[in-house]
Amino acid sequence: MNKSTLKVSLIQTDLVWENPKENLDRFSKKLESLYCGTDLVILPEMFTTGFSMKPKGLACDSGIIDYLKGHAAKGNFAIYGSVMFQKGDTYVNRGFFMRPDGSSTIYDKTHTFTLAGEHEVYQRGEEPAIAEYLGWRFNLQICYDLRFPVFARNTQDYDVIIYVANWPVPRVNAWDALLKARAIENMCYSIGVNRVGTDGTGMDYNGHSQVYNVLGHELLIHPWEKEGIETVEIHKSEIEKYRSKLRFLEDRDDFTLN
């Protein structure tokens, strides 16, 4: 079944530092409150732990798949968010896009955040990922990917680009500006879900989760800095209207990613 209008719910919340059980219990309550009331739920980056560089003993295994499958099926919605995940003898910052039928698309973060030493702990992903759902195409991204516009360039005819993040207060101006830019330059909806609160390293986060339309207009009140859940509607007809009227994507440069 395809849908021309989607309801998308953004969960902006504090995360309990390096405590998967407590975070999953809290997210269960939030997800249950959205059952059968939305089409897609987006969670922050590393939503089970916060942005920790200590995955040993904390990283998710296949149990997180069962967790997401269960809520997606009961809620009749898709879920996207990332977790620290054990992949063989290595760890990755893995995004899961879980559909209510139990199928999923995974994306391993390509641009690991060197400033925090993420590249020394987590293996970087090698491929971009497009998730298809209800007739829409979603480009899956994670946090630091936002700073690399070539990686996001819309050569794959996607409708929505999603960033899940732990993006701190000192650099939130860049978060705001780049999320808006990704929408305008790719003629798509750009959605960013960030956390709030303070992590175990003392880093502060103030959210600013947002949805931008094709023209870069905000769909949520800005700045959104409190914990909560916001649901917005996005429309396929709006994408088609402006891409037909403003044919900027047809003039894009040709390139390939090495």
C-alpha cells in the first residue's frame, strides 16, 4: 500500500548514560503512546546508551531487532534510530529502519566522528542506504554524515533524508543550518532528530529536532528544546509540485562516490 501523506513522529528525549535496559523501557512507553497513530517514528542516535565510546558489554545484539519488530508490528508503524551494535568481532553505529511487517533496512554510519574518537572504536560503513516504505524513499543518515553534502546528494531519487543524532549545544547552529541546506539542495524533506539533556562526558544537548520541506521551511516551532514527541504530516504532492516547477535537480553535477 502506498500513501501520499505520511504522519512522522519525532521523539526528542534525554538518554540514560550507558543504560540500555532503562532506555529501552522508557522508549517502550513512548512508542506505545503512538500505537496506530502514526506511520513512522524516529529516535535519536545511539538511543540505547547515548553517544558512548565504550560498546563492550553495552552494544546491542539481535535482541534489538526483536524489540523494534515487536513495537513496529504492534504500532503499525516503521521505526528508524541507531544503536551501538556488535558485528562479529567489531562494533558499528548501526541504524535500523524497521517496518511493521518485520522487514528492515540497515545503515552503518559512514562518517565516524573523529573529534570524539568514534573512528577508533566503531567500524565505518561502506554504503549509503535507501529504505522504501509506503511508496516513499528514505535516505538513512546518522549525525556526522550531515556535514558531508556530497554523500547526501540526491542522485537516487529519494523523497526524505533522515538524520538521527547526538549533536551538542556548542555546534547546534551548524545542525540547524545544515539540516535546512540538505532539504533545499536535494529538493526533499529533511528530518533531524536530536537528543536533549547531558551525557556521561558532561556534554549538553538541546534538541532542535526539525522537519524542513522542499523549500527549506520549518514544519515545527523553532527552537524545540524540550523533551517530547511531535508529529507532522509530509506530502508527496508537495515534492512533486516543486520538483516539476523548479527543476534544479536536473542541473546537478554528475559524479560518483569512490
